[in-house]
Amino acid sequence: MFRLLFLLPVILCIIWYFFLKQNGVPIKQGKKGFIYILAFSALVLGFFILMIQVTQN
């Protein structure tokens, strides 16, 4: 599962892109959503890295 974690931001960004297109919102206006998606994904990745470090000691 950890190997496929890089797909999380990719899939979420694609979904966000199609949501913006469906509702007629320009990409520039929806840029903040992409930033939130990347920040959330970095937080999840950081959590998993921390848990790996904690459980290996």
C-alpha cells in the first residue's frame, strides 16, 4: 500500500481538475485547491514516514 501512496495527490488533483472544468471555474481560480491537495498529501506521507520510523526502533 505504501508503494502506491504517490497516487493519492495525482488522483485527487485529477478529480479536482475535472470538478473545476465541470463547474466552469478557471484553473487559476482553483489553484488554491491544488495547494490544499498537495499539503494534505504531504501531511499523510509525513505521518506514514513517522510511523515507519517509530515502529522500526
